Amino acid sequence: MRLKLGRPDLAEYAGRFDAPQATADSPLTVTWAGVTTLLIDDGESALMTDGFFSRPNLAAVGLRRLAPSPPRIDGCLARLRVDRLAAVLPVHTHYDHALDSAVVAERTGATLVGGESAAQVGRGHRLPADRIVVATPGAAIGLGHYDVTLIVGNHCPPDRFPGTIDRPVVPPVKASAYRCGEAWSTLVHHRPSGRRLLIVGSAGFLPGALAGHSADVVYLGVGQLGLQPESYLLDYWSETVRTVGARRVVLIHWDDFFRPLHEPLRALPYAADDLDASMRVLSRLADADGVAMHLPVLWQRDDPWR
């Protein structure tokens, strides 16, 4: 924990909340719903990463057992106008990513896709076995109108709940039951439009893991990135954005996830992260590379390929 008090002021980055909004002609849209929950939708077929909507407060996370909140999940799905998904893909299985994944899959008829740890989350919710898929790293999976490839990555240090989940997670359970499991970089190829998207849920990487892959747009996780030395940020940018040749980056996993989505978003406190430090370095790198960089607007349907 750091001694610096307070939290970054999002008003200082007002000009960064300018990702291109979707139009009626957009063949593919992306909608951000906090942390690394993304709805990827072409109007007929849709995927979702994480689906984390319950967002229990800090006291609950630290002192109580956690369980998904059906009213919050249903309310957020309604806000997103989602009743059907091809798949739900947790980027890893810490509670702030996977707590609600199986419930969202159950509500939407989706397949839960991830590693063995994600499968244990699904089994704990008694999701049918034919709607749980354990991915082979690096192998594309056809899901609706998409080919999805999960590439093994790393969680940004420190990983407070490392290791894999080796038994079904049956809520309510402590936050520590949601161990990290496999941390993925998620590559999404939308077959009808040819558009490609990379989602890096945690600000971690494996050197060379994304070599040979391409993506037009990267949704780049920055949680805890501001606590790392500058050399780490340089390597992270190079191993993700530069490696896949992206021309647009949208930063995610900077919001205070102990706060519900019906309240105004705010950045994580300095004790947990330093968004200001991340923005200073990443802005410089984006400018040097000619990459457009944005912060997403909650619930807004974007077309980051525009």
C-alpha cells in the first residue's frame, strides 16, 4: 500500500473521453461497462468479457463472503440491452472479473469460455457442461460471428490471489477463492467485417506471446500499471500495442470497482494505483507512435475502427 492520499481527478483527462461513437452504419461496436467488461456486438451476434456488475464495496470484499447480485446484474444487462450472448470470456478469475461471469452466461444463454479456473467458476454455478469451454491457448474458437483466440499472459504485479482454482466455486465465498487462474490476452476477429480487436485485461504480459498476431484496436488494461517502474510501462506498450500494430488504444480497468455502476465513476485511489503516472507515460508513447488513445465512456456504444 502507498502513503499517497486521494485519487486522480478524471476531469484532468476530459479530452481523452473521445473515442469514436458508433453510428447506425457501424458493422461492429464495443461498449464498456466498467473494469474490463466489454460488450462486442454486431447487432446479430455478441460476446462479453467478464460481465462484472455486482461490484461489492471494499468492506464487503475485505470482511464478508461474496456472491453475485442478481438485481445489479439484471439491471446492467438491461441497460446494455443484452438478452443473448454467444459467449462470456473472463480475462482471468479474480473476483473483479469472474464473480458474475457464470450468472451472466446463464442469463443470456452464453457459453463460458476460459481456462480451467473459469470452468470451476461455471461448475460452481451449475452451468451445464456443454456451456463451459476450456480453451486451448493460441487456438481460435468460433463463437457466433467471431473467432476468439486466448493467448497466455501474466497478471500485473502484485497478484494478491495467485494460483489456479482447483475446485468449483460455490458462492458465497471469500474474495480469495477467486484466484487469478489463467490471465489471457483475448484476440477477437469479427469474420463478417474483418475487424480485429485485442483485449488485455490485466496490465501484464509474456514477452513475445503476441508476436505474429495483429489487431486494429487494443483495449488496454491499466490496473496497477501506475505503480510499476517506467521501464515496465515501456515494455508493456511494446509487447501489446506495438506488437499487434494497433492504431487506436482504449484504456480500461482504471475505475474504482468498489463503487456501483449507478454512481458516478471515479479512478482508483493512489493507494491502489496511480492513473496519473500511467497517463503521463502512455500519452508520450501514443504520441510518439501516432496512436490515438482514449478513455471509454460508460455505457456508450463506440466504433473504435472509425
